[in-house]
Amino acid sequence: MNLLKMNSIRLRLIVILSFIALVIWGVTSALNWHYVRQEVNNMFDIQQYLLAKRLSSSYCNRFCMNSSASVI
């Protein structure tokens, strides 16, 4: 019951600083998660674009398209 009254300035200070630290940690975690998610999405988009570009300019692609057309 004594803890609920929070008469001690030390206890109030610990509770307030812990709450502030928790809020700051949550905000920075959310911001970092958003930034990393954007960076990963951009990286995958670039890799997908480069793979499509490499496949479209490869000799194997032309060979496979010509051979499949002659089979049909």
C-alpha cells in the first residue's frame, strides 16, 4: 500500500525516468524499423530490376525463345 502513495521522491523519479526511457526507446525503435524497411524494399527492387535487365539481355533468353518457337 505504501508503494501506491509514492511519497518518496526517489520512487517518483525512478518511475518517471523509466517511463520516459520506455517512450524514447519505443519511438526510436519504430523510426528505425520504418527506415530499415524502406531500405530493404529499395534494395530488393533494385536487385529485381537488375536481374530482369540481365535476363532480358542474355543470350540464353534469345536462344530459349527461338528454340521453343521452333518446337511448337
